[in-house]
Amino acid sequence: MTDNTTKNAGNGLIDCETALCESIKYLNSPEAEKSVALDPYWPKWNSPWWHMTLLHEMGLTEMIPYGIMDIMIKAVNSHYLHYFPFTEKDAPEGTSFLNVMCHCALGTIYKIAFARGVDADGEIPWAREWFLKYQLPDGGLNCDETVYTKPVKKSSMVSTMAPLEAILYCSNHKFSREELDFLDKGAEYLISHKLFKSTSGKVIDEGWLKLCFPRFYKYDVLRGLSFLARWASVRNKTIDARSIEESVSHIKTHLANNGEFIVPQRLSYAGSNSFTVFEDKTFKKEKASSFELLEAVSSTSKISPYLTNEWNEAKRLLNL
């Protein structure tokens, strides 16, 4: 547990030592290995994928056991197609939707692997090329495969964020020209939409104005702002204040304790459905479950040290 989180628990921040230990214990268990063997991703939200992602978002990636990290990477390489099929005929006969990786999921596991000290490009060599390949003309990506076959191809903010973050945050080499173009076009996509609006000026999703933690693959305006802040710093760019002022204003509605801390306003895992996958590869749809650590750090009535730190860093980089 981070010293800051434990130290400030009495001020409304979250002390979740026991729940954290339970998640680590689970990731070290045969049960976790069996779950990944059945399906790396499902079920939501209580499978190794989500425990690992939560630890990563908490800044505790180093606590993910190497064993389950290795098992997960091997499963990702063997379980999923190494490309994104646009139509059914683009995939091998008998391919299930369970075998098709989406952009946000691939970006997520790539980020986790990199942060854990894994050679992400060596272990998932098809990932980085994937992100660049599936960028659409407007600068984003879309996990809805049908979009790629339409005359006008519109991106999804949700689908776009993890690939952008994967390229920007996870590099041990000097960015290539193709990667810089990818990042610049992605940043312009966010800027042109003012982080939450359509090209017509309408709010795309009211939920994006309510911050949540963890996000998993969900989007909110602070996530978009954080990327832009890092991108502007890396690329030595200046962001027009008018393109982010509304988002900043919405973020400030989350401030508590004299404006010092962020309190989430929604739960990323609420109201979701999931799939349970069986050994014979059949599956059934059911209500998504949760786990103790997820619930402990997701409260909408307590200060989030994680979102607070993210907000402070974005402010610092953007001189807000």
C-alpha cells in the first residue's frame, strides 16, 4: 500500500490493506490460472484481468505476481487473433467474439506488461503495430468493427484512449515518425471534441463528465485531459485553453476539502453484464460481479487519492 494512501486514510482517503492482500493472494492462486486458461478477459469484474488492471491503476503494478503476468501474456498471444477483423469473413472459420481483441483491451494489457517490467514489444510483438494500423482518419480508433467498412469512419473516445496511452506512456525508444503522427492526430481528435463533445457541439455522453476510479476501459474528461497534458509536455506543444476550459470546469465540481481532493461521482463497474466461459468454450451471459478491493477504492463518498494525484499532475503540466 502506498504510504500516502495509508497516511491519509483518516482524512477520508482509502485504507484497503486487507483487500489488497486478498487480491494478491488470488492472483497467486490456481484459481486465477484456471480463469485465465478459460478466458483471459471474462468474467467482469472478478477475474485476473480486472485485479491486475486495478492494481495498475492504483500505481501498484509491481505487486502483480510475475507468474500470473507471464500466464496472461501467453494467453493473450494464443487466445486472440493478432489482427482486428472488420467482417465475419475476415476471421478464420469458427472464430468466436471471445477470440477477437478490442483496441482498448490490447492497450490495457500492453500498458500493464510494460509497467511490470516486461519487454512488451518482445512479448506482444503485434500490439504496437496494431495501434498505428487501426487509427482512423479523424485521429481515433473504434472497437466497433463495422465502422471500418463505412464511407464515413467515426472514432470512439473510449476505444481511442488506451492505444494513445500505450504509445505515449510505454516506450523505451525514441518515437518513430509514425508514432509521433499517431499521437499528434490522436491529441487533435481529443482537442477537436473538447474532450467530451461531438463535432456539432453536443455532449457525447453525460457520464464522461463524472469522474470514476478505476476506469478500466471507461472514459472521463480527466482521463482525456491527463493524456493531453502528457502529450503537450512530450511534444512541447501549447494547448488552446478554450479547448479544455469546459472539461476543467467539470473536473472542479468534484473537488472537496477546500478544493484539495477529488471525489468520484460514478462507479465504473456499476450496471454491467458479463460472460462466464466454460471449459467446452460455451458461455452464458450474466450480471457482472465485483471484488473487495474494487469496491474499496471506488467509493463515491470518499476522496480518491488516485484521481487527486492525476488531477494535480495534469494541473502542473498544463500550468492550470
